[in-house]
Amino acid sequence: MLYQTLPNGLRTVIIPRSHAPVVSVAVTYGVGSYAESPTNTGFAHLFEHLMFEGSENVAHGMFDKYCSEAGGENNAYTTFDKTTYYMSLPAHQLELGLWLEADRMAAFGVDEEALNVQKNVVLEEINQNVENSPYGTYSRVLSRTAFAPEAGYSWEVYGEPKHIAASTLDDVRGFFANFYRPDNACLVVCGAVEAETALPLVEKYFGGIARGRTPLPHKNFHPSFRLGKRHERVEDTIPTDSLFCSYHFDGYMTREVYVADVLCSVISDGMSSRLYKALAYNERSASDVNAYVDDRRHTSLFTIYAISNGTEYSCETLYASMWRVLDDVIRNGITEQELQKAKNRIKTRIARTVQRASGIADEAAHQALFFDDPSRVFRLSDDYTSISTGEVHAFAQKLFAHDNEVRIDFVPKTA
């Protein structure tokens, strides 16, 4: 593995992997919806769309055409804290991939017509996935319920439709200048390529891109932005009640994320997990019950949800059943057998990620951007090795405090 920073600030990672004649290119920018302002939300996700609309030397619609004709595929995704663009290509087409990514980093090539097209695409995406989909508003409700309005996590990644509709070409140009710059990005090349071949190409296409002219915008996060002891009720087009409970804990720069993964696996991973056995198997009050860890840079959420198995099982019933499971964890902790099973499941999940060049590239970019250590991609399992039952027990006692809880009840719409 080669890891170095170009003079313009672009963190560059090259990871030779000779399993197949394929190369993956990932460019991750350190900007997500957290960087937006409360009055201009949705820009990070809108930009994910705009970056495929053309650049200085790549006309509208040609990015995908160049990539697909070369035998490759590409996509992108936006989170609260980052935006990642990735492609996989035959190894001999690496230079094409680097040229395409560098060209759209170098200069903003979107005009008014393209902006309006993508604004409408994003608004329709929100209409379908949020406004007119069961549980579609959940992320929006959770964001504004769990965080203070001034926190960058108090709106969902999609943003507010009115902000997207009102955005101008000057707005998006300003966003590009602030955040789409080499000193706020990491480039990873992974696959059937050697560093001595790839690095000169990276320098050729990315080396001439100027770093940002101004300091990167920075937003602080204060623990007081976390809101707890909150309870919201949402009417939705669903047949039965559904319960969602979220709990705050630290961001992914801390050890708590790994302990949370283990606890999450113990209580929700598989049919032998504690929540499934209690709610879905023994009581049959839930048709589905699960938990997940939403880890973010500054703070994270541990969420448990349960879907009622019939109209006779209300959110209150599900909540009482869920808390019987959590109370037992708080009082008695977890067993050594549960701990080892959870660690094995997590290590298997990690192994699947690093089997593919695309998975390695994506994770290495994350590790380089936020930890300044892309080699962590091959040591992720080590973060779980020393976790003990006592550490998980102590974390559960802290996590599942009632004043740390954000509860959202989804109930069927009344006639």
C-alpha cells in the first residue's frame, strides 16, 4: 500500500490487489449534510447528482457513457459526513477513470438547465421515497426530534424540498468552491495495478488541481445538541403500529462504536438474538424486530425497531416487551458465549467487505479521510478483539438511560 498527500492536499492511496484484472477508483469528499446550514439543506445530496451532469471536458451524459463503454460501472452516495464517488473498470482503463474523476474535481461544469433537471430529479426522489412511502418520513422525524435545530444532524440527508427548489447556480457554485477541492478529498485506487504505475497517472491528472483558496468551513458539535427523553407520534399509511427507539452515543472516532456493534449483534442479530426470541418467537408480538448502529463523525445513534404483528399489539405493548429485554441486559450484562458469537459475526461481515477491491477502496478512503490511516482497512477486526463482557455491560447501562432515549411511534392513519 502507498499512502501519500499531493502538494495540493489530496490524500492518495494505492492498494495493489491482483485477484482479478479490475481496478476500483473511489473519491471521497469530506462533506455531507452535516456541513449544510439549517436554511439551505439537501445540497450535499443534490451535488451527488450534479457531479454526473458534466464537467469542463466531459459533456452532459458522457460520464456514464465513457465509463460503461470501457466496461466499467460507477455510482455515488451521500451520508451526513461524506460524499463518495466510485467506479470499477478493467485495469487497463485506469487512466480513463482517473481523468474522469479529476475533470469533475477541477472545475464545476453545471449550467442552469442541468441544475433545474437535477433539482426536479431530487424533488421527485423525495416525493417517492419520503412523502409517499411507508415509514418514509422516519429519518426526517428522527433528525429533528433527536437533535437541536442548530446541529448539523437535525435534518435528513435529502434536506428540505423547499431549500432544494430555491437553490440557485450561485448557491451550488459556492458549495463546490467550499468543499469540492483536493485538500478536502481522498483518492483510492485499488486492484490490479502497481503503485509505480498508478502514482504518475494520479499526479498527471490530479496534481494540477488547485487546493482551496479559503480555509475549510468548520462546524462544532456540542453534546448539548443531543436531545433525549423525547417521544413523537406519527400517523402513516401502515397496517399496524411500529415502534422506533434511538439512543445517543459517541461518534465513530471513538471506541464506543465498536462496543455498540457488539451489543447490537447480541440483542438483534439473527433468530437466536435476544430481541427476536422475546418479541418475534416467544410473544409473537412483532413480525419484525431489529437494531442497527448509525455511526457518524460527531455523534451516533443506536436504534431498535419493532413492527407489530397485529392490531392487538400496540406501540405500548412493543415498548414494554423491548424494555424487558433491555432491563435484563442492564442488570445482568451479556454472556461470554454471546460476546464471541457477536465478534465472529462482525469479523465475517468485515471479511466480506475486504474481499472486493471496491469495498477496500471505499473503506480505505473513509479511514484515510477521518483517521489518516488507510491501512486500518486491513485491521478493522482488531478493534473488536479486546472488547469484554464487562465493557459491553457498562456501555449498555450508559446507553439505555431513559433520559437518553428518543422514541417515535408510527401508527396507522385514522379515517
